[in-house]
Amino acid sequence: MILQEMANSASQWSRADGPEAEIVFSCRVRLARNLEGFTFPPWAHDSVLKDVSDKVLNAVKRSHYLKNSRLIKMSELSSTERRFLLERHLISPEFSSGGPHRFLVTEKREMISLMVNEEDHLRLQSILSGLQLMDAWRLTDKIDDELEQNLDYAFLPQWGYLTSCPTNTGTGMRASCMLHLPALAVTHKIDELMKNISKLGLVARGLYGEGTKSQGDFFQISNQVTLGSREEEVVDHVESVTRQVVGQEKKARDILLRRDGIQLRDQMGRAYGTLVSAYLLRSEEAISLLSKLRLGVSLNLFPQLNVQVLNELFFMITPAQLQVKEGKEMAALDRDELRAKIIRGRLSKLGQKK
Amino acid sequence: MIGKKKTIIVPKKKMICQVCGEREATFHFQEMTNGQVKELHLCEICAEKKGLGQTFFMPGFSLSNLMAGLTELEVPLSQGTSVSCPHCGLSYGDIKRKGKIGCGLCYQELEQYLTPLLERIQGKVRHSGKVPKKGKVEDQRERRIYELRKELEILVRKEEYERAAKLRDEIRRLEREK
């Protein structure tokens, strides 16, 4: 029931109202925290996990930011429902495998969420639209302070916040930006860019991990190291590198428009044509076409459309979103039909307005 | 590593799905089961049936998974299996196998084994970020420094340099006391 309600609207952060939102889809800060005196989840018995979840959920109740949140028990969900949460960036792949005493707390706008008993006792995250990573950090920082009033965190001055995986020890913070880089992708500048980013101590990857082709030309930049630097320094670094990438994408778009203007228009027009007239669309095809159209919209070639509509569509058409919204399991062909119908509906409705 | 290990691979030529034999394969994995390598080429539909399909927005292999693999390869310690943490009961051998530390106390009790591991991943550095509000006496000083630094940043942004300078001296004084 809760999930179906969620499926009827897109997350707040897909609204494209943040700075540079045409290129920076979203930014995210997450913190890993553990309770002192309790074994970390990968090794803990069920009874420990239960004690931990009781404590954490009690702290959540007293939190000003989280008290009106949705509380979702992972063990009560089907695999499609867990996948639904994964696609909405509310849980990690690890968490989506389910398990006892695991909870997701998510505030209604889905900007703030907390996984209880993932790899660490607490995984707190904020996602905002566009490039406002420092704001995302400040928000997460505040909620972390608030939760800490009722929890004792495992911490050592030398090592900082103690985490299950040594890659998170210290600040326990991962700060990342998700970027839509179609012009850099089409001009084959992405590989070089990724290499340069890794030289700066950051990780750049397609949405499916290193070495894989990124579907829809979406890429993610995040910090690698969590020990030795202050959170603000790290956030600042990720933000400034992202800003440079945004600058390069803008430049590539200008060049593309000037050099291959007519080809570009043709490609985007065809993408639009297919999207508004197809009756069956596979997920991969839809994403690739929507990505092209999103670039066109950013370049003001489709004045009747805006980036937000496209962002929402990316959200709504994944297999799990479709099935949760419909409230039933669906065969691939049925999904392809529904996907095409939703896209046609959204794009042509808006097209007729003006 | 217990169970199967999957790695995404990029094939050189177009492949047909091994399950249905009809559609083009778009998911390519190398699967390791007990040392045996098997390649898998599946189309979107069959991959999904097998629970392997990845759709848009699904974050891929996490950094920590990669790192867990790394620690397995890079820490050739046969010792460290006899000492175990008094709280969670794990030895360094256990931790190494899973790539995950057992509890907060491991960081102290198994320090001699964990320090080289942490230094390899993070560099030879000390934590300089956020500090919990509640904590031991020495932690409280660190928390104070953390809060002063935040204030300092705000003052600098407001260009209130005189007050910022005072704050900076205060931070230095506290740091010397460490």
C-alpha cells in the first residue's frame, strides 16, 4: 500500500529545480554509522539486529526530521517491491536482498532516508536535485546530530566513525553527483574524462559500475577515500570537479549544435517521434531515446517540454515501478505496452498544451 | 568468498541469449563457482527472469564490494587467526574472508592487523572529520574543534576576518593540547 502510494509520484529530487539540474540529475550524501557495543550487521545474530533496530527506530521517533516518515519492513516485501525501492535510490543492492530486522525509513519527499541494519547499523542519506552537494551534506549532518542524541556511535579519535567495511572508516561519508552527459558521450570524451577524474582521487563510473557502458549516458562521480579529510573538504572537492565536468558538457553541447546542428535535430526529432508513436517500448530502448530527448529539451529544441517531465519518465518506466504502480506482476510484453502508453500519454499531452 | 562471484564482461562481438536463443544478449557475466569460470550471455528478458537484469537507476557494483575483493587479494596473512576480538569473537582470518570488520572493538583488539589494511585503502592518515557530541573527554575536545572549524568557515565566507583570526588561534590552541 505504501509503495503504491509512492509509485504515484516521482521523488522530490527528480524535480529538476536545483542548480545545473539540466546536467546534474541529483546529488547525494550518505553517512555510515554503527552503535557502540553491538556487532556489525554482516556478523550479527538476529537478536542483536533486533536490539539495534529497536534502538534506532526509537531514535527515529524522536527525530524532528524523520518522525513523520514512512517505515518499511524489508522482510514484508516481495522481490519486485524491493527492486522498486532500489530503483528509487532508497536502498542499496545489498539491502534489496531482504533479511530480518531490516528497515527503511523514508521521509515523504524521499529526500532523506535511512537504512537500518544494512552493512552498517545506520545508513543515512540525503538526495537533492541538481548540484547542491554542500546543502545535502549540511542536511545529513543535522539529522545525524539529532539521531546521535539518542544513540551511542562507535567512534575512535584515530579512526573516526567505525564501519563494517574499511573503505568507509573515518567520516563514513560518500558524496556523489549523478550527471547526464550525452554530448560528452557522443563526442567520445567520456573515457578520457573518467581517467582524469580518477587521478583526482575520485571515482567516476557508469550507473552499472566500472567498465560497463552507461545506459542513457548517466554517470556518477563520488569520493573514494573517507579518512584524513574533513567532510566539507571532500564535498567541496566533489562539487568543484563536478562543476568542471558540467562546464565541459556545456562546451561539448555548444560545439555539437554548431557543427552538427541539423544531424542533432534530426536525431532528437526521431527520438521524439518514436516515443510519441510507439506502442511497444523495451526498457533499454526507451531509456536511450529519452536520453536523446532530454538533451534536446536542455537545448530548448522542444519548447513544449521541460527536463522535469523527462526525469519523471525515467523514473516511471522501469520494470519494478510499472509493476508496483499496477499492483501486479507483469510479463515483459505487457510492461513494454504499458511503458509505451505512459510515455505517449505524457509527451503528447504536454505537446498539445501549447 | 563464499558462493558465486559475478563479474561483468564486455564481449567483442554480438551474442545471442544463451537461454532463449532468440534475442540479442545484453547482459554479459563471468561467473566463478568454486574456481570454475563460466560465461553467461543473456538478453534483458531472460536476465530478469534469473534475477540478474539491471534496469535503469540500479546502482551497480559498490565500491565496498570491489574493496572487499581487494583486501582478499592483498593481505596475505596466515597469522592473525589465533587472536580474536573479545566482543564479537572474530579473528582477523574471519574478517579477511568476508572483507567486513566484526564490531567497534575489533578496531582496538585487532589493531595490529587492521592498521596496515586501513592504511592501504585510506592512506597513512588520521581522522579529521566530524566527531560525535557525546563521547570521552578527548573526543569532546575534538568535537569542539570540529564545531569551531564550522564556525570559522562561516566567518570567512562573511569576510569577518578579525573574528575568524581569533577563532583560528583558539583552534590551534586546542590542537596543541592533543
